[in-house]
Amino acid sequence: MSHPSTPIDRVPRPATTWRRLAVTVLFAVGTLVAADRVAWWLAPPAHLREVEDAMRELETGDPTVLAIGSSHGRTFAVIDDSIRARSAGRERILAVPVEWGKLTAYAWVLRHRLLPVLDETDADGRPRRRSLRRAIIITEWWDSCPYGSPLRNLPARSWTWQHYIADVRQHGLTAYNNNFLGYRWSRFWHGSALVQDRGQRRLLTAVRQRLAPASAEAQQANFEVQTAMWRKMVEDGASCIGSAPEMDALDWMVDTLQARGLEVTVLLYPRMPATLSERAKATTLPQFAGLVRAAVGPKGVSVIDLTTSAPLTDADFGADFDHIVRAGNARLAGWALDGPFRFLLESRP
Amino acid sequence: MSLTGVAFALFLPLVLGAYWLLPRRAVLQNAVLLLASLGFYLSWSPEWLLLLIFGTVLDFGLAQVVADERRPTGVRRLALGVAVAANLGALLWFKYVGFLTDAMHALFAAAGLPSSATAMAVVLPLGLSYYTLIRIGYLLDVHHRRIAPSRSLLEFATFVMFFPQIIAGPITRAGRMLPQLRDARRLDPTRVAQGANAFLLGWWMKGYLADWIAPALVEPVFADPGAAGAAAHWLALGGYAVQVFGDFAGYSLLAIGVAALLGLELPVNFDRPFLSRSMPEFWRRWHISLNTWLFDYLYGPWVTGTGWLRGRIALTLVLVFALSGLWHGARWTFVVWGLLHGLALAVHHGWDTWYRARCRVDRRWVTARKHAAYALAAWLLTQAWFLGSLILFRAEDLGSVGRFLRGLLGQGTGFPAEMDAITLVNCAVAFGFIVVHHLLALPAAERVRSLGARTPAALRGIFYGGVIVWLLVFAPLGRGTFIYAQF
């Protein structure tokens, strides 16, 4: 049997010239750009604050409060705006949101990203950033359950090129460290709505919404499905809360921050009211709050539990039932600075 | 790094830049390719790079001895024997030692004898199954004087380790690749266009078709065979045919496309296999480079040689395909899969011989064979056989094959997961693409093909741009594994 020598494509094509090739590429790029503009118009990508943004601010600034948590930590970027306005810039919060993070991920960011900068000294050996007096660890029950899979968002959102290269040297190119590269690639194309929408499906949702907007009944049905799913998830959380690695990470963070003379507060983040069943309010949530109090209370750390006590309604939460929308965050900021977070405006004794 | 991954999207422009910007001399271009191939392999499997290098150097050296006519025949044969044994030995050890010890253990247990054989789990070096065949093919070609041995280690190593093909083929031949590597390559717009076209088509087939179908239709059913209803099982089986075709034909096209961008031509590996109307035709269209290798280096010499298998076509077919099954994986399901295909080829051979005899006696048999009903029946039988055999190809063990078969007959109920509209649309597009892709190769589609070939550059660009937009919107994230890379 002879070796096949069929051309790449069975279809015989006339020889291409560089000119034809250039025209093809030009029109392909043109199509892409045009489609991207349409995608921008339909679903403009939202810029979300990331660890990288916080690091840039820290390197050039001198915050008085460090607030670290998952994507929920973004709430403190809004509180920062309020507190700066109220204190005429005297108090400044550095919000460090570790997307899809848990306590071990926050501890990693604290150890490998924040501390090296916080511990920088000037030529005389004095700390370069002397204003930092308080730290807030933002958490919820989910943070204390073990990860079911590797912390793939840690390389993506928290690594630098140095961490990536060190990991590649140690383990080669892996699916885990590829998350860093994938995320950098996505950030590189930050001007493209199509690239930013990869894996998000916001564009498809927007198209569907324009072509066939969901009826009130359909929206209500979706609301019920989503809330049922959330309620079950929170109820099930009772069986996984308090995993040792996550609680150890909380312990380590508190010790590390206190060792630097910081007043540490743990905030139990507010949840969307509809997603919490009576059963969850009697099991997962108080059990988790109890675990946190038992872990950090003896160290003199105050725990502020806003899980159910914040004055937020379902309308203050986004379509994912998890994150507070901008207006909700602004309302929460105003209320918190008049209430449980009033101490942030006071000088530390 | 996966050919559809971000790392490769950064790696390829670097390689292309160095390759085409340096002075266009064969030695420099080969050096760039070799460095790139080493880097590529290092990124996948750093622990086995030395094995790859050692085997390559050994084969290069021994091939010189094999080809040296000044040496006694015995010495040359010994060199060939050592080289082939070293290659097969590595393949046997890394790929089959666990399988063989397991089989021995089971055999002893069945006979009621105590067994001291302990199960061995040896990690398979990436690409071993492919580069072993490439190197053995080279050694045999040199031995049979089909080609002259490569006199340059750089050229030979570049051929063996060529990065687009090392993980999952196509299984190239020295007679085709070495002459290409001997001369400096020139940038040619036609080849660049062909390469980009093949790369995009490969990406579409792997990154979109295969990766949509697998989680939507295939994986949920095969995860628990027999649990879902009959419709879910039939869809999973059809979906798996699309997945495995999209995955492997897609990978081959990606490799062919990258090679073309580097001014090199790799052999075609798939040629619309779902048009086949007989099993021999199927295997001339599916994984062509493996099957031509098996026919050229095993089947041909065995059937036409002086050994016991001389003239025993049916038996040799069964044997060769059992080995093909075993090559795919050290599992009984693969062996049975290979045996089934060998059997089908043997039966077809018998049928063909019988039918030809009838044709010689009565021309009505010739007419009957040209009839559309005959063609349809032959097509249905061929595709059904292939589809059925895929259950063995996908199943973890023979037990799950039985459960899946019962599932096909309606043992379970419902679908394992609810599919949203987007998933349904994309699954339909995947199936539709496979149908159109095959229909376009039929003689009746000649006009459409020539129309496509004459499409103005601007329209072609808009079409490619549209395809990329579709991929950006729909190609799923985070699935870079290729099925055939595991073999």
C-alpha cells in the first residue's frame, strides 16, 4: 500500500499569492473587530478589581486598613470610597479580593504577595508603610470547606510571573499552572469583549434577553430554581465546614497580622436573604460562626456577623445570587460605617 | 502544552519567528525545530526526555551499521535486531508490563495456582507509541534499501522528535520527511494558507466539536452505563463517534497545519471515514498513517513473505488488527476491539472473493453491486460495525460494555442531565458539520467544492473571521486533552 500523499485539503485550490493572503487576513481581522464591537454593545465587559489592582495600589500607597477576602472583598473597595470621603482621606482601605478564594488562598496571598511589600523598609530600616493599623478578614461558611479541586484560581488571579516560572521549573507545564497563563492571556486581550466573555456566557445571555426576553413567570421560576439550589448548598455546608487546612490558614493569618501590631477583625459576609433557609440558619451558619469565634476569639479578635443582620434585600444582590450589586454595596457601606464598622473611623487607642 | 492551549499560542509564534527570520539554511532551520521540539517535549514530559534522546541517538548509530554494505550481513542484521528490540522492548516495558503481569496473575488465579506476580504500574512516556513506530519504520526502510540512512544526527533527531507529530502523530515516514528536512525551506504563501486553513479546521474539530459533544452527550452516559434511557445511549454512542473523530482528526489537522506553516508536509491521517462502504475502505480513511504502517511493515511482509503466514490473508488480518488494538492501549477492551475489526476485514475478504467469483460467471452480480441499495446496505453495515466497536473503545472494562449494550436496548430511563438550548444548538452544529464535511467530498458536491475554491479572498477572510468569532463564543474553556495522546 502506498503512502498517502493527498494534499491537506481535498479541494484543489489555485496557488495563493501574498496579496490574496493579506486580503484574507485583513478581512478576517475586520470581521473579528466588527463582531467584537457588537459584543461590546451587547454585553460590555465589567472591570472587576483583582489582587493585581490591590498590589498596584499598595506599592504606591499607604493604607490604614487591609481587607482581604474572596470576590466579596470587592465590597470594601466601595466602603473605601465612603470612608475616604468621611475621614477626608485619613482612613484608607486596601481591598484585596481573591476571586473564588478560600482561607488558604487568602493566606497564600498574604504570605507571598502582601507581606513582602508590607515588610519593605527604607534606607534607615524603618517600615516604608507605617499607617496600616487594622486588618479585616472577610469570610463565610464556604471558605472553611475543603476545595474539591485544586485552587485553580490562585495561579490565575494571584501569581506573578516569578511564581509561574518557579512552578514550571519545579513541575513543568501543568494544567494547574496553565491557569496563570490562561488568565494573563485573557487580560492581555482586555479590550476584546469576545475574549473577556470566554467562559462567562454574558454575551449569549444578553442576546437571548434581546431576542426573547424572559417573561415574569419564567423569571420567577428561575428565581425559585436558583434559590432552592442555594438553600440546599448552604444547608449541605454543615457537613463540610471547619476543614483543618482552611481553619489553620485563618489561624495563621490572625497570628501573622497581630504579630505586626494590627487590630484584626473577622467579618462574616452578608448573604442574600432568599438563599438562606430556616434550617441553614439553625445549622450551617451558627455552627460556622461558632467555629470562627472559637478559633479567633481567644486571640482578642472581634467577629462581626452580617450573614443575616445586614439591611440588604434580595434586590441588592446580583443575578448570581452571591455578589452584592453596586447600589447595594453603597447602601451597605453607609450602614456599616454608621454601625458595626464605625470603629474604622476612630483612631486606634 | 496542548496544541489548542494558550502556552502553544505563545510558543508557536516564537518558533515561527526564529525559524523564518534566521538565514534560510537547512541546518539552522533544523536546529530551531529540534530546539523547539525538545522544549515542547520538556513541557509535557520532562522525565522522559532522556529516553527519547537516547533511543534517537541509538537508532541513528545502528542505522549506519545496518546500511553499511562493507560490514558482514550478520553484523548488519544484528544491528537491526538490537535496534528493533530496543524500541519494542521500551514499548513493551512501559506500555504493557502492567497489563502482562495482571494477565499472568489472573491466569494463575484461574488455574488455582499461587502467583508471585505483583501488579506493576509503569508510567507511559508521552508519544512512545508513535515515535517507536516512526523509528522502527525508518530502521526497516534502511534495512530494505528503500531509503539511504540519514547522515546527519541533527536531521534525524528533527525528524523523529518533530514537535507537532510527536504526541499523537501522524506517524510519518523517513522517506517522506528526511528529504524535506535536507533542503532549506522557503516561505510559500500557498503552503502558509493551507497550514492556517488546516490549523483552523483542526481547532474547530478538536476545540469545539469534540469538546462540546464529550461533556454534553458522551461522558454522563459512559460514566454510568445502563442507567440512562436508550435514546441517551444511542446519542452518546453517536456523540462518541463525533468526539473521537473530531478529537483525533482535529489533532492531525493541527499537526499538519503547524508543519505546513514551517514549510513541511505531513501525511493526511483522516479522509472522511464516515463515507466508507466497507471495512477495508474505512481503514484506508481512518488513522491512515497507522494503518499504512501496519500494512507496510507487518501485513505485507507476513502475507507475502516466506513464513507460516504466507498467503493466510484472513488470519493475518485478524492478527494485525489484534496488534493494532493492543497498540491503542494495554486493555482487554482494546484487544477485543482490534480482533473485531480484524474479523470484519477477514469476513469482508471472504465475501469479496466469493462475490468476485460470482461476477466472473454472471454479470448481473456486477450490476447488483453497483446498485444504490447495495451501496446503502454496505455503508450501513460498515458504519454500524464501527459504531458498535466504539463501545469497546470507550469502555473501561468488558463489564461496562455489557451494561452499555443493555442501555442501548432500553434498560434504563431518561437522560443523565438536562440540556439547555445552547448545548442543544451546539450539539446539532457538531453533528451537522460532520455530515456536511463528509458530503462535500462526494463527487456530487464537485460544483460546491470548486465554488469554495474560487471564493474571493475578501469573502474567504470574512468566513474565517466568522469561524473564529463562533469559536470565541462557543468553544469551551479548559479542555486541552487529546484522546489519542494517551495511546
